[in-house]
Amino acid sequence: MIKVNYSNVLTVLRIFFIPYFLIFLFSNFKYGRVIALFIFIIASLTDWYDGRIARKRNEVTEFGKIMDPIADKLLVLSAFISFVQLDLVPTWMIIIIIAREFLITSFRMVAISKSKSVLSAIPSGKHKTVWHIVTIITILVILALPEIGPWKDFFISKGDVGEHLVAFILVLPYAMTFICVVYSVYSAIDFINKNKNYIF
């Protein structure tokens, strides 16, 4: 009987969700962005569950160590690049985030080729990923709000407080993505420092 590695299945499933997320995000379907939001949330949950399942069932594999962070990167970067296309965040921020991911992935490949060691994710990298996902979900909620109702008009009708709230919501994508950039740079430095013996 073939033993199914459920954690690896969830990792592959996360990659499978990406094209559907993009299709609904850029579609003209009614509630398309609401659906894209739920697809992203479900895909993000697979990241949380696959790690728990792998540890609980003792299914930690070399494939999982390599593919899990790659699946995370593909999901997160597809969303961030989409936000650039939608003029929600500056291009330079996403370039830094992408550069960080390529740099760390390159170092992982170097470590595998030199010492056959798979460099596991470190806490700062995991925290970075969590903040990226929180940021993306927040931006997707903002994108989905007009499909639910005229939220701007509702808040503006409440007076100055409502207008300030609308202004705050509209600046959130920029502010939160900037924090993502800071997290990306810090976690990259931390990763290199903690794995320099393997990398260099």
C-alpha cells in the first residue's frame, strides 16, 4: 500500500491554487476579488497545516524542506507582483522583496551542492512570511470591499472621522508593504549570518 505524505500534498496544493487566485483577482466576475481573497486564505492555511502534519506524522522530508519555502515564495510573490500591476504598491518595494527571495533560494542551492545540507527556515524568516501573508490578506480585503458595497461613501458620510478612516485604509497597502521590505532585509541578513558556515 502506498503511503501518502499529506504534508507534501498540501505543499503541492498550495502551488496549484496560485493560477486560480490570479484568475479571480484579475477577472471581471462578480465577487471575483472576494473569491480570490478566500482562495489566498485557504492556500495560506495549507502552509500552516503542512508543517504541523509533517511534525505530527513524522513526515519531514528533503522534498518538503525544499518545496515548502518555494511554494510560499510563489504564492506570496504572485500576490505582490499583482499589486504592482494594480498600482497598489510601488515597484521598488516588490523588487527588494523578490531580490531577497532569490538571494536566499540561491544560498540554499549552494548549501545543497556543497554540503548536501538543506538549510531550514529560521524564526525571522517565518515571521517575515507571516507578516507578508497578513499584508496580502489586508490588501485583498481592501480590494474586495467595493464588491461588497460602497464602503467609501458609507464612511465618508459619517463625517471627519469617516474621512480619516478612509484615508488610513487607502494608505495601508503602502505602509504594510514597506514593513514587509524591512522584514525581508532583516531576515535575509539574519539567515546569512546564521548559515554562513554552510553558504561560504
